[in-house]
Amino acid sequence: MRIIATENVHQTIHPNKPTDIEVIEDNPVFLKIPTRGALSPAKFKIEFRGADAKRKNIDLKIYLSFTEKEPGEGKYDKFVNNVNFIIS
């Protein structure tokens, strides 16, 4: 057996548990959400803090995938460009 160690770039977020995520402009953040046995739909509420909370135009792009490890442009099942969204 050959084992290759790689860095885990995903932060796991759990239902009903608020999570603080630091996002740096123009850098992707990969999150993993355990969905096995979870009820649909999934609801997300995103609140911005600090200087970003005062900005009127915030460009937030969210790519969702059930198969891709690192979803992005051209590699996603669903795309969201809003602050509040529901996935069903």
C-alpha cells in the first residue's frame, strides 16, 4: 500500500453550529458540509464583519458541488451569488 500525505484544505462546518470563517479577498475558501442523514433544505446565513459589513457592494461567489473536491468556475453543480440562500 502506498500512502501519499496531502494537506487538507477543507474546513468542516456543522449544522446548527455557527462558524466564523476568515475570507481573504480573491482567495478561495473550501468548506465541507457533512450531509449524510441531514434534512433538506440546507439554509445558510452569511454575516460580514468589520470593514466589509459597511460596504454596499460585496461580490460573494459560492460554488457548490457534490462531486468536485475543489469546486470553482466550470466545476460546480450549483452557483450562488447572494448573501442569503437555500439549497434544496
